[in-house]
Amino acid sequence: MSATITPSTTRRWPVVADGQYEGSRIPPRVPTILDVPAELRDSEDVLQVNFGPNHPSTHGVLRLIVDLHGEEVVGVLAVVGYLHTGFEKSMESKTYWKGVTFPERIDYVGYQNNELVYVLAVEQLLELEVPTKAKWMRMLLCELNRIHSHLVFLGTSALELGAISMFWYCFRERETVLDLFELVTGQRMHTRYFQIGGLAEDIPQGFYPECRSFVEWMPRALEDYKGILDRNGIWLERTQGIGVLSADDAIALGQTGPNLRASGVDWDLRRDQPYLHYDQVDFRVPVYPNGDVYDRYRVRMDEMAESTKIVRQCLDKLERMEGMPWIADDRKVVLPPREELHTSMESLIHHFKIVTEGFRVPEGEIYVAIESPRGESGCYLVSDGGPKPWRIHFRAPSFAALEATATCLENTLVADLIAVVGSLDAVMGDTDR
């Protein structure tokens, strides 16, 4: 086990024996705003600085208005809204079938998971049974997407703290994951491979051995990452005891996913509210107690190892499902096979009506949640019985993550700000929508 860097009381919040702090650090006036202390408010020694919205270390178009007293952060206001896309309102003007392309672009790093939560919501309102082969393939691709997302987090976070070589190592494996997506779907990102009812196409020849090769390599890559960072004194000093978030504060601020589990809360929707076939695979949910930048890093590192195990188990299942159906056989909802369009007038009509008019979804409302790379990603869907959603709204874990910014930045230095914001792993498209 690596040595623990002794916290400096001028840099870090005093912690109790288990690594957490006593009481609550959530700012009392507004939980998302860290106000300048009264004794410094009229001081000429406080400097207000803009970080972003065009700054590489704010991970997108996040604007942080930071008040500095020397190098100490004494005030923070996170400003969002620079990437409003109107995706939810756009989806309400599109048919359910055409809406599949939008969720991927909300969280453009965890796109497969966002696509999944939308199609799951529509399928549950339709009461549509999805073939088991499609469920296993959805699991496999979502876990590859989790690895992809955590690699982007790790590479960029390490780069910001000076570990430049980590960026290239992480993006080496990321390229392999994107190659696998391209092999299956024809696209590296925003694949539209998950369709309402199953998959867009059957799993292509050659995917299984290529994916098997990746899962055999990935554990060695993770050991390389740990060898570079886990005993690096600079990395430990810049991450341990920095940006601490207690379990109680994490729950109060609506944190989910790695940010919650790094604060000692053992909660993962894949295990605790299983969907797809997660109840049939063996994996561990990593939990760490200290709630600092270092533990948020460790949770994501361990999750990549566990996702690799899940992908391997999915491959074991899928390799025995050759020839089995990969999409539901409901011609009112699912596009008919292309070869039928030349010989069957009924198939041609169904194809034309689904693409042009869409299909009707029974009246009702539903909320579906999954464990995305950033935590609980949810889709709230209301149908009025027509071919388009009456209302659709996504629960964005990135938005909740940024709500913890003010709490995590109390009693930190300006250099720590970059490490803390990166460790929360927010995606601005997911935040603004």
C-alpha cells in the first residue's frame, strides 16, 4: 500500500480518524455557492478570477468564478448554460424511432449508456420483450463505454496534474475501444446501435476475437497505469486529502456513481436495482471511505477492472448465441428485414410508416434509471398515446456532480481547483442539455 501524505492544515480540511470530516461543509446560504468569508469580503486582498468557459481544465464550457485570497480559494460560483442544446425539447418534436440519436449526444462520453436508458424507457411503456442476445450485447457495449469514459477521465486528469505520459497511454486503449465500436456499428461514437426492441444489426463476424483480445490486454494496461501513478509522490500529494466530500454531504447533494462510492456509500444500480442481465454476472462494486480526489481516482480505476470482467462474461454468453434473434419481431415497432422490402408489400408499408410517422406508445409515464459512468442516468418519459413523447427529461449525473463543487473546494488552493473539478468528472453536454 502506498504511503499516505500527511495533510497540511493550511490546505486541507481537518479530517477525523476514518478520513471524513465532522459535521457538514455544504455552504449554508446556497449549497452550490461558496461565499467569501465576511472578514475578507471588503478586503483588497481578494482577487476574483474567471476559469472558463474556454479553459481546457474545466472539461468543457464550465465557467468558475473564483475568489482568491493569495493562493487559497475563498469563494466559488459555478456558471453553467454555455452548451444548451435543447435536446429534450427537440426529442418531443420527433417520433420515438427518430429520437434514438439524441440521448447519445447529451453525455457524449458515456453515449452508449444514455442511448440505453432511453430505449429501455420506451420498451417498458410498450411492454416490449427484448431478445436475450440483445440484452447481453447491450451490457457488453455499455461496459466498454464505461471503460472508455474512465480512460478519458484518467488521461485528462493526469495531464492536468503534470503526468503527461498517462494521457497517451489512456488514449491508446481508448482507441481500441472505439475500434471495437466501429467494428460493430460502423461508427466510433454516437452509434445508434441500440434500437427500440433490440439492436440495429446482428453482431458482425470478427468482433468476438477482437473484443477477447482487448479484455486479455486491459488488466496489464491497468497495472501500467497504477505503476505510473500509485507511488508517484507528486500525484499523491496533489490528490490525497484534497476536495474531501463526506458520505452525508454526498447524499445530501445528490451524488451518485463513482463520486458517491468514493465517499464510502455502497450503492450501484447494476447490483442494487439490476437491469438487463447484471444479476447474472459476477462483479465487485469498489467503495473507498475518504471522499477525496485520490479515492475518486481509485474507484474509477477499479471499475475499469470490473467492467473488463463483465465484458469477458458477456462474451462467454454471446459466443454461444450464434443464430439467435437480436431484435424483437414486432413489425409495428421494429423495422422489417431489408431483404423483405423487395418481396413483401406489408413489410414495405411497415418500414415506410415507422420511418415517416413512427409508432404509437401507450399512454402513461415512466422513470428508468441506469448506472452510467457518471452515476445515475435517468429518463423520465410521458406518453399521451401518440407517436412522439409528450414530455421527456433526463436525470443528468454531471449536473449533480457540479453541485458538489463548492463543498469540495472549501479550504483548497487554486492549484487544487483543477484536480477537484476533474475528479468530479462532469460532462457539460450532460449538465446543460
